Amino acid sequence: MAAAPPASQPVPPRETVAGEVAPAPSGFLGSERPEYADYSRCIHCGLCLNQCPTYRLWHLEADSPRGRIRQMMLVDQGRLKLSDSFVTHIDRCLDCRACETACPSGVEYGKLVELARTQIEKNYRRPLVSRVLRDFVYRGLLPYPRLIVAAARLLRFYQRSGCVSISVRDSRRSLAEPGFCACSGCAIASGCCPRSTRRSSSASLARRFQRRDRDAHALPFSRAASRK
């Protein structure tokens, strides 16, 4: 019995009885999937590459918006399986959507990534360790600000206990740098995680804005807003 091809390899097209090549079934299932009308708008010009933080970090085409769209197309056409390699490259995307501002074709890349991740969650079984960690972080930790505070305190104790040496370099970037803030007033939102890990950061940033003659203040954390 012939061995199956590796999961990361393209799936060969099927042949009919008459010798004609039939299209392979799509690797995406269900209605929530990347659509041809969306990913076909990409013209592969590469203007998004310099805007993508993961491509600038690893310099891999598969970790660029253009490369991820290409992989979605191959999976949709049945030429690539929903494999570990595909999941890894989609997971690495920060979904910052910086590429959308540089795209001349107006590709809604964020929409494509979200639909691809929906397919992964429905049709791909992650390793046991990954499933346990993701379930703990997304369902057992992030929805509860008090647990985030407790976890931050444990991490802070671990860092200060001498078990690990962490060097933090303070950025000397001036707030007067052009393009940093051009508004006359602003409000700094302190979300659940920054409030738990860096309590004084928002207040310190507000004071720096005020020293630059900016009307700024730190918004108090709202528990009700965190549940929305």
C-alpha cells in the first residue's frame, strides 16, 4: 500500500475515467471560508511585504500577506492540505492589517485571515499541549481581570527572584518626533492587561503628553467594558 504524501505537500489532482483531470475537493468546509471573490483581488505586487512585521522579521514569503493568501488559495483549490505548515503560517499573522493600507487592490486581508482561522478551529486538531494552553489562556485567564493581576504578580515575583535575568531597554524616543501625536487632546485607555502588568504606564504617558502641552488623561479601567 503506497504511503500518503506528506501533509505539507500539494495534493495532486484526481484523474477521471476518461483521463481528464478533475479539480480536487476544497480543503475548506462550511460556509465561513475564504472566498475566491476576496483572495482573487490580490495581484501579488508585493507592496504589502514591507508593511508586514512577520515578513520583516523572518523574510519568508510564506509569512507575508501575499504568501498567506497564496496558501489560502491552494487549500481552497484542494492543492494544499490544512496541514501543520499552513496552520503555523496563519497563526504567526498578527492581524494588524497594516498591509491593507498599502494594497492597491483593496484586498480585505484581515477578513481572509479571520475566515482561515475559523476553518482551522473547526477542521484542524491541534496538538494536546497547544489545546490545553490555548484553552487556559483564552477561556480561563483573559476573561477574568483578577486572574490576570494574579498571573502578573507571579510573573513579576519570578522576574525579581533572581531566577531569570531580563534586561529592559528604555526607549528614548521623543514625543516631539513628527507624526507621533498631532492632536490637541487625547485619552489613553488602560485595558485589562496593561492595567495588570504596567499599572503606572498610562499615567506616566499622560504626564509626558502634558509636559508637551497636550491635554491628555488616563481613562480608568472599566470592568463592564472588559466584558463587552
